[in-house]
Amino acid sequence: MVSANGEPRSQHQPRPVHWGADGERSTLVPQHDAGRRWREVQSPLPNLSLSQYWSSVRKRLRLLIVSIARAWNFADAWESVATRLQDAPAQQHQDQIFSWSVFNSRANGVASTLLQAGVRQQDKVAQYMYNCPQYLESIFATFKAGLAPVNTNYRYTDDELVYIWDNADVVAVVFHGVFTETIERLRHRVPGVIVWLWVSDGSGPCPMWATDYEVCAEQGTETNVQGSWGRTGDDLLLLYTGGTTGMPKGVMWRQEDL
């Protein structure tokens, strides 16, 4: 297959399509194309007038900037904030205040735990909790590791939980201790889940089959964590509906689109 500019293109790696503000169809440039774009900016432009030359250079520079600017995700953005505003508050829960530095280091600890468990690129991590700091921390950790979070309504029945975790191919679940009994009833129905991270809420001890979330978070450092596959703007965020008119349905959002 040959692209519009005459370059060969693999049929197995199609480029996503983007509709610009002017309504014209264009192609999003993957992060690894930034180097090629820069070489194009520097390449000679024969048989052009001076005005045509500078017009072409400006166009090529815009393409270069777009190719770089689109390659981002939430983990990169939040890590940047944590570097610049280390002591600024990132989260507050009741009388607890977590700075950006603490937010980042705790997420690093959780991300390391997920990676050490053998997860793969864009594996799914479910958050099965009430509102709490660990909810957003675990999402940050998921983004850091190049994985995809899956919101899970704590009001779901056993069958709905099994359905959503099986449908999303979830491999890790972060859950509040109060849901331990529910999970014990259905764990055998979701064999794809290899990591259970228990968040203490005073309802009882951590079960033998789970890992204490707090221990993982406290092991985090300022050194940012990511999988060997890195991160891209194509990394996903999964959002599931409440399932009021049937079983829950998921929507996959690219982080660049958010």
C-alpha cells in the first residue's frame, strides 16, 4: 500500500483519521514519525520561489508540531505537574491532603506492583471502590504503566460485576475492603483477574488472596514508572454505563481525544 505522499505504508499499521476544524480529512501522525517530519522540514525544496519556499516550510513545521503535540497522555501530564508543583495539594479527602509529590510517588508504587505481576500493554484495571484518594491514585498508576482503567459501579450485582470484568478483559481489580465478601463469591468466575488490590476501609482484614494496596503505595518513590512498551496517545480509558436498560456497555476513549 502506498500513502498519499508516495511512501510505502504497512497494511497492518493503518494510521487513524482525524477531521480538522476546517472539515478536511487528515491523518494523525504517530509519535515515532516526528523525526521524519523534522527531516522533511530540513530537506531541500527545489524549483520554488522564495514565498513558496517559506510557505512550504511553515506547513512542514506545523505538521512537525502536531506530530509531537498529539503524542501525550494523562500520566505524562500529571507527572509534569508533580515535578513543577511538588508541594501543592493534588487531592483532599476529609482532613487528609495529598501533595502532588505524594500523589505521584504513591502511584509509582502501585504501578510497579501491577507491572511486577506480569501485566501486558493496555491490560485493563478495574476500580471497584467508593470515592477515595486511592481511586484516582490507582487510575494514575494505571496510566503510568500503559494500562487502561475500567470504572466499576459499586452498586453492581454479582452477575453485572462478572459481566463487566469479563467483557473488558480485566486483569487487576482495586477494591474497598467492604466488597471482600462479594468478590469471594465470584472470584472463580473471573479467572482472568491476576491481581486483587485491597484498600482498607476498616471493615476487616486483607484477605489471603489479595495484596494490601497501602503497602504497594508506600513503596513508591519519586522515580517515575512505566512499562517497557512506554506510553502513547492511543492508550485507552474505558467508561462503562450503569446498565439501567440492560447489561453495562463500555466506551473506549483514546487519551489524546480527551
